[in-house]
Amino acid sequence: MNVYAMRAIYKFEMARTRRTLMQSIISPVLSTSLYFVVFGAAIGSRIAQVEGISYGAFIVPGLIMLSLLTQSIANASFGIYFPKFTGTIYELLSAPVSYLEIVASYVGAAATKSVILGLIIMATAGLFVPLKIEHPLWMILFLLLTAATFSLVGFIIGIWADGFEKLQLVPLLIVTPLTFLGGSFYSIDMLPPFWQKVSLFNPVVYLISGFRWSFYGIADVSVGISLIMTLAFMAISLAIVAWIFKTGYRLKS
């Protein structure tokens, strides 16, 4: 394993975060803080509690997941797309670095940045509402798995995209709506029976449900099912990445 090459790619991607601190960290934190203010004031005054948890505290896991998903995709997709755009990806592909090492470096850096952002948002949320984490190890596990999985998704999008506008296409039209409809701001038990069943086809429901369980011990679906679905989603993403490198899909175009 070429540790030096992996370290170089990883450090380069992490350094990009420091150069774009406003877009990478400050902007998502401010956006999430606005969610707390708006939803806490507008909806929290009408919904005092959800399953025994104050509404402001209830939405914290969902807001963290919203930022985690979008930022994981954005970091990983831009990280691999930019070398394609500038043409430096040819140097990377011809270097003595395996495909596994390339993926691990880019995805590892994107996931690291997303986890750091998630922890910062969690600390920021503590300024607005009282937080408790009943299962901290499970919280860390779901945080890491979700960041890694959606960083893989972002890596796939970065390979697939042939223009900057396509980098935003999937996050804006698919991921963000699925997150809003995945129980970020409500429990799916509050929905009519038909829409509860429909919601179970949304993979983000399982991510948010498992993550919320690690905080408060309440979940829309079993935590075991949430973990299985998260691992399955990661396995599918890994299989797609493996296929991309095996076929060379859009790596050199």
C-alpha cells in the first residue's frame, strides 16, 4: 500500500478546506443555526414535544444528517471532479497508486471534513437546546458510516458529472428532498398510515432514525434495520465505484 501517496492526497484535500473555510465550515453552520431559529420559533411554539422530546431537541439529529449528507457529497464530488476538469487526473491514474488507495484518500478526506462539520453543528445546537446522547458509541458509528457512505456517493457523482452544474443536480433534486421527507423535522409516526409506508422506501429515513435513536433512544424503525440499511447502501456505493474503475467509466473523458 502506497501510504505516502494516500497521505499526500488526503493532506491536499484537507488543506482545501482551510483555504475555503467560509464555504466549507462557516456557511453550513450558519445555515443550520437559521434552521434552529426559524423552525424552533415557528413550529416549536406549536409543537411542544415529539415523543417526550422538546421539538427543538428532536430536530437536532435530522439537521446534523442534512448537513452531513450534503457536505459529504459536495466535498467528495468536487474533490475528484476538479482533477478531471484540470486534466491532472491523468497524472493520478498513471502514478503508482491503486484505485483502492485513490478512493480511500478522497473519500477519507471528504468524510473527515463532514464529521468535523457534524460535530461543530452538534456543539452549536447545544447553544440553542439541551442535548443528551444516550448511546455515544452508536452516535459515532452512525456519524462515520453516513459520512463515508455519502462521500462514496459524492465520489460517484464527481466521476459521472461532465460539468459543474451536474455536481449540484443530484444533491439539490434528490438528496435534499429525500432528507426533508425522511423525518428530519418530524416523526413518520405523525403521518397517515399510507404515507408512513411510503416513507419506508426513503433510505434517508433509516439514517435519521438510527442517528436520532443514538441521542434519545427513540426511533421510527428498529436501530438494527437502520444499521443494516446503512451498510447495504455503503456496499452498493462501493460496488458502483469498483465498476467505475474496472470499466474506466468517464475517468479519462
